[in-house]
Amino acid sequence: MIKKLCILTTLVCCIAGFAGCAHMADDSSESWAKEVIIKFMNDTTESEKNAFYDLNNLEFIAEYDYYLVRCRILSGESIDDFIKRLESHPQVEYIKPYEWDEKY
């Protein structure tokens, strides 16, 4: 009886562990899929960049040089709609989806 209980407990723990791993993988792939590379105009100040992040619901992730940054879109807006909306912003030289294998 105890042996059956131990086996059952082990199986339940394994299934729960696998389910947790699958859930974590979904979250991480979804989060980087909503990341963008933004190249700001050369006259954009640090405070203007910070205001831009706040106004557009962005999370700063990395800076590759002073004007080239990587950000995560925190809103429910699609990445395509987000890029279309901001590509003509006066402080943005260009904006594109982040690709994890591209060198910046």
C-alpha cells in the first residue's frame, strides 16, 4: 500500500513539474516576441527617452549604444500596430521587431 502511494505521489509530482515547465516556456517566448529595437534620433536626451518609454508603455531592456535600445511592449497592442504607430514619431529614426539572433 505504501509503495503504491509513493509511486502515485511521484507520478503526480512529475506531471506537475512538466506542466510548469511548459507554462514557463510559453511565457518566455511570448515576452521576447513583443520586443522591439528602437534607434532614437541623435539629439534625443535621456529624459526624452525615459518619457517615451513611459508614454508608450515600454519596458527598457538593454542599450546597445546611446541611441539604440531594446524594449518590451507591455500593452496588448500587436507588435505590427505598435511599430506602425511609432515609426513616424519625431524622436524615432527607426523601429523594428527584436530578433534574438541578430547582432546589434
